[in-house]
Amino acid sequence: MLATQSDSVVRHDLIERVAAARRRTDDLFAVVQPDSLYERPIAERHRIIFYVGHLEAFDWNLFHERVLGLKSFQPEFDRLFAFGIDPVGGGLPTDQPSDWPSIAEVRDYVERIRLVLDEKLEDALSDSVPPGPNGFPLSTLLNVAIEHRLMHAETLAYMLHQLPLAKKIPQSVPSVINTPPVHQRSIEIPAGSVTLGLSRESGAFGWDNEFEAHTVETPAFAIDQYKVSNRQYLEFVSAGGYEARAFWSDDDWAWRSGQGISHPAFWKPQGNQWLYRTMFNDIPLPLDWPVYVSQAEAKAYANWAGKSLPTEAEWQRAAYGTLGGEERAYPWGPVERGPVEANAAFGNFDFEHWDPVPVNAFPQAESAFGVHGMVGNGWEWTSTEFAPFPGFEAFPFYAGYSANFFDGRHFVMKGGSARTAACMLRRTFRNWFQAHYQYIYTGFRCVSR
């Protein structure tokens, strides 16, 4: 059967998106000084050199045998670069730079994979080639490859945030956004239903943990209009919140005490003031930017404030719900207002900025209930354990993507950050992390019930 014009457009779009995602991660590696690619900015993570090889190894391992029927040309690299590290609870890695191949060898591996995949995937996207494994269309696997790479674009960014400034090559930074003073208040959200998850019948791409769509009823609650700011969190720090045992669970207190945690990872004490670690400079603490903390720190603040973290369903209703009962594609309104890539005025996302902006920077992006900044400018912690939705089915070609983390120790994050790609700003996307990891671009807001 001849391919239709629509088929051709879809194939071209996927190929272009693969190329664009590669450019995004290539640009990030170019931020690192050439002699610093074997650094480990975060003790719990691999060295930067791992990620140079990992992104291509993932694509190669996904496609070369099961889809394209190709033999590996460097199987030892396929294994070496196959898997990252769950950064909490598994012990710190102890490898040395000398344990890794040279950057020339890794880049040769990367280039060879790209040349082969570009040629073979172009052919495989024709109608004459059967779909991917287990009945999944090849487009699904390509979306997996694209979004996996873009997730790592964010992971790499927060890793590089912790790399010493002298080991980075400064990039252009957008102009500072000036806003009026932030006046935090609570927004009342009436009881109502919320749809969690994505319907398989929609035909839309989603990761396995996004399925199946189901309805949840949420009682009335009140939620912060803005993300908790550095100014608000500084009050908690100044009040001795890190030393007050009452605000922390047993597990969180053991972590805080054992690791000597006394402030957010993006803050740096200097004399009697605080500095903030931006990507390319240390600056006086921007009081109206959102605070980025671990879930343990967010819960301690919420306890201090006499509130709680929202559940996934509460967060979803505040972001996408309406008084009339319908649900929006984005907090600011229906998708008919244009693709999210063209709507930079509605939030700090899709790589527009290296750093946060004030929590009240995008008033036009408020939800139907008047809650601000729920997409972009920092993921938001919920109190919901990361667990399967009813009807969950693991991807057979990536069985451990979600299922390995249904362990009661990972928690759902929603929204997105400045370094979250537009394609992952969909309403159903779920991010997750352990409660004791400080380095991600994740803030929070509180609820009262």
C-alpha cells in the first residue's frame, strides 16, 4: 500500500524530532570544558562521560536487533552504557576516570550508531516494513527514544548545575524577568472529579505508567496560588526548621541528620547571607524564585506551615480542572490556543531559560481556578507514591522503565521545569523521584483540607 501524505508528514516529523533532540543534548555536552567530561558533579550519579555514550547506546539497544535485525559492532560498549543509576539507596559509585574509554572512542561509537540508525530507520518507517516488536508501531519506539533523550537533557542540566563554574563554558542567558512583589494566598478548589492517565483508545503516545485513564473524586481543598518561594523557605530555615525534629518523619530525619543537610542544594552560605547557584554564576538569593528541594524538605516545610503536600489528584484538579467540570489540556486553556512550543509566554519551560524565574512571572498562565505557574519553572512534589494505575501494562521492550520504581520509596512529581521539553508537558505525564534527592529542579506548593 502506498504511503499517504499524512504518513509522510508523521515520518518526517519523527525524523526531525530525533535530530532536534540530538542537537539539544550535544549542546549540553558542549557546555562542559573538554578536560572536565570525566567529572562527577553529583556523587550519586555517573560521570558525565557515561551520558555521552548512554544516549546512543539506549537508541541502539532499542532498535538494532529487535527492529532492524542488525548485529552489534561493539557489544561491550552496548553493555557499559546501557543503564544509569537510581541515585538514592544503592550506594555511591566508586569508579575512576581511568575505568572509562577515551572520549575519542566514545564519540566514534556515537557517530557510528547515528550513521547506521539514520539510514535504517528511514527505510523502516516506510509502509513496506512491519511495525515494531510486540505489535507496537515503530512510531511508539521512536517517541520513546526521543523523550528518553530529552529527559536526559534535563538530567544533564541539573548535573551541570552542580559542576564548578570554572569547568563550564558560559552560554547566553535570557534577560532577567522583573515582576511585582509576590503575595502568596490560598486558592479554594471545590470538590470534583479529575481524570488521571491516558486512554489507550486515544492513540496518543504515553509512557506505560500513564495508562489507563480513570476518574478520581477529590474533596474540596485549598492550594497555594504560587509555588513556595525562596523567601518563604528562608523563613523556615531561619526559624530553625532543619533542627526541629517535630517537622520530619523518622526516615527523613535520619537522612537529614546522617547527611548533615541544613539547606537546599541550590543555596550556598556566604558569611551571614545566602547565594544561589545558577547555571553560570553565584548570585544573591533570588527571593521570589521557587525553592528547589527534596520531597523530605518540602514535607518538613509543609508541616511547619500547618499544611500538607497535595496528592497527585489534587494537583491535577487545581491545574487542569474547571468549575464546569471539563478539563483543560493546559492550565491556561485548550490546545486550540496554539502548540505549547509557541506559548513561551505561558511559562518557563522547553529550554527557554537555564534557571528559574519569579513564581508570579506568568499571570496569563493561571488555571481556571486562579492557580499560577503549574507548568514549568520547576516540577512540583506530590504526596502520592509512584504506583501503577489500574490497567497498567509494562512496555515489553522497556519493562523496567516504571515497574522497577513501584517500591513505595518514589513519589510523583507533576508540571515541568525550565529544562523540560514541550512534548512532556502533556497533562498525563508523570515524573517521579525518591524523597531524599535534592538536586532536581523540583519545588512544591502546599494544601490545606
